[in-house]
Amino acid sequence: MAVNKVPAGTVLRLKLQVGVDEQGNPKYRNKNLRYVKAEAVDQDLFDVAQSLTGLQEYTLAAVQREDTANLVQA
């Protein structure tokens, strides 16, 4: 049996440093942007994340992309 991978969605995640704990380790919070087109180019997503950082109170620590897909029988 053959299986096809069908893109189901993409999430753009901004990992923001929101401060430090008592030991001086950084504390993070994620801001998830859903309903991103699965065919979006990585560079475009990175550029959007950089632009949104200017609107944030916190420092951008990482930009992450999470793709999901459904496996269906062909």
C-alpha cells in the first residue's frame, strides 16, 4: 500500500527571552502564529519574524517553523 503525505499546516514560533531566573538562566516564552501557508518560503517566514520582533517587548531568541502533515492511503 502506498501512502501520500498531504501538508496540513505550518506554525511560525517566535521564542522570546522574557527575563532571567534566580540563577541567572534565561527564561523563555513562545508566541505561536498559526495558519501559515505550508508553501511559505523559510526566508520569508524569518523576515516576518524579524519584523514582528520590533513590535515585541522582549528579545527574540529563536525563530522556529513547525510543519504538520497527514498521511493518507493512495
